[in-house]
Amino acid sequence: MHIAHITSVHPQNDNRIFYKECVTLANEGYKTTLIVAGAENKESSGVSIIGYPKAKGGRLKRIFKTSLFDMIRACKKVDADIYHFHDPELIFTGLYLKLKGKKVIYDIHENIPADILSKPYIKSKILKQVISKIFNIFEKNIIKFFNAIVTARPDITKRLKHHNIITLRNFPILSDFSKTIEIEVNKEKPAIIFVGGMTQIRGINKLIDAFEDLNEYELWLLGPITEEKLKSRIDSGCKNVKYFGVVEAYEVFSYIQKADIGIVTFLYDLNHIETLATKPFEYMACGKPMIMSNFNYWKDTFRNSSLYVDANNSEDIAKTIKSLINNKALLHDMGILNKKLSQNEYNWEKESQKLLKLYKELY
């Protein structure tokens, strides 16, 4: 069986798509190809990566040329048995492949209707609501044409109805610990780390604000900055903040292990309040205590693995950081609990069995 994962939005080294799903399938003996817009052709970890140029120009041009016409041409050349696509922009490509007799899987990473409501480039709130509702109806109806649906979160699975749907959570790959490398970090004080894409709605500005007066601690930021205003603020230098840029997925663990606390303080947003963010599970795999937004879903899911704050309140964030750092017994016990949960339940080695079972049933 030849399996092709396709994406016109994500990079070729995307943690979920490449390191988790594609490499898992290749290790199981499947012929596995990853078709990526903007990538270079190469072989990596048993996966054949096929790239093609991204179209330049406006958003609509990129969607139609990159995600439809050029992607279809690339898929025809590969001629796989099963196509597994990862972007809503590829829905019509998926339908085309289905009409050509291929088996097609739609992998949904986000609650797109909720995500649309927080898009900064759509200025009108009414327009956001209209687009969100239209896409919600469209997606719920279009998925019935695909052979299977894979979602990254239980809340996404809950809003969809399909005869063959699985939740494949983004748990860390525990074997990546064997790849950790020694990194040179000038750690002068206890460090609190945030890992992931950085935007205003993910609470980064409030988090930086909290460290203005936390002179005895430092904030480590690791990941891409996707908003110019935020990038400018971080590049200009923030008090008690260190930005380490973007690194390979397996290198992330080296930074987390050197930090003292992992933090995820997303602001209130419909796409956040029931999300299973990836990074808390990586903090847990490294045996780190955590501080998280006080969403009810997060409190019910993570329970004693974290302390919880009002992410809009920088004073509450600062107060909670001080409280946790100064409580040595809680720091230790929370770290031990999180490591145990990761090893027993929250790991990719266990979660990936759902993916392999799905493919065996499809073929």
C-alpha cells in the first residue's frame, strides 16, 4: 500500500504530519510519501518528501493554484492508494482524488469555524460570523464523501458525524528523549518556558507583561512569531525575556528539560476553551510542573498537573509563578505526577496505534 500525506500549508518537518504520522507509517513498512508545497525533494526517516513551489500573490491565488491545481498535479505523479490531507484548503483536492477512485482521509487539526472568529485579517465581526457558520455547515456535509476523518482533539470529533472518525491526539514521542542534545543556554534565574506559535490571542503579550516586574525569574520563548507587532516587541527586547527562535521538534525537549516550569496561557477564544494544546503534554513528558489558563475543560483534563490563572491578568500570572516556584514540595510532586502520566498514557507510542488500526481497516 502506498500512502501519501499532503499539505499546502504546513512545513515539511511539521511535528504531527511528518514526525508522528508519516514516520510511524514508514516504520510500520508502508510506502509513505509526503507532498508539501514549498518543500525540497528528499528522503528522510523512510519518508519520500515531494515538493513543489508555492504560488505567489494574493490569498485566493495561493488557495486555487497551490492547494488545488498544483497539488492535484503532484498527486497524479505520485499515484498513491490512500491520500491523507491536512488542510481545509485541500478539501476540493480531496474530492477530486475521491472521484478518481482513491481512498481519502481528512485530518482536521483545528476547530475551523471557531478559528475563523479570531482571524485578525477579517475585520468585520458580522462577516466572521457569516463565514464561520457557512464553513461549519459545509464541513459537516462534505466529510461524508471521505473514507475516514482524523481529528486532533476530542472537541472537534464531538462536533462532527462520520461513520469512520478517530481522535488522534498530539501526544509527545517519548523516544525523542534519546535524541536530546546538549544546548548552551545562559540560565541566570529560574526559567518559565512557553513553546509554540506565538500570537496575541495565545496570550504572549500578557505573559510578557507579567515578567516586567519578575526580576528574579526569566521567561523563555521558543517557536515562530506569526504577528508583526508581536515580533517587533520581542525583537526589540523585553525585560526578563529570552527568545530562542524555532528549532527542530526533537530539540524542543532539550530546552524544556532545562527550564523549571512550562506555561500555556491562551486567552479566552472559542477555539481555545476546549482545545488539547500540544505543549502541555511535552512539558509533562519532561516532568515539569505547569501553569495554564483557567478554562474549565483544561482544569477537568489536567487537574493536579497544573496551577490555573486568568490569562488576561498579568498580575495573576506573576503571582502564580512566584507561588509555584517558592513551593518546592508542589514543584517536585507535580513534576513526578506529570512524568508518570506521560509514560503511562499521554504518549505518541500508545496513541499511534489508533492510526495504524485505521489504515489496516481501510486497506
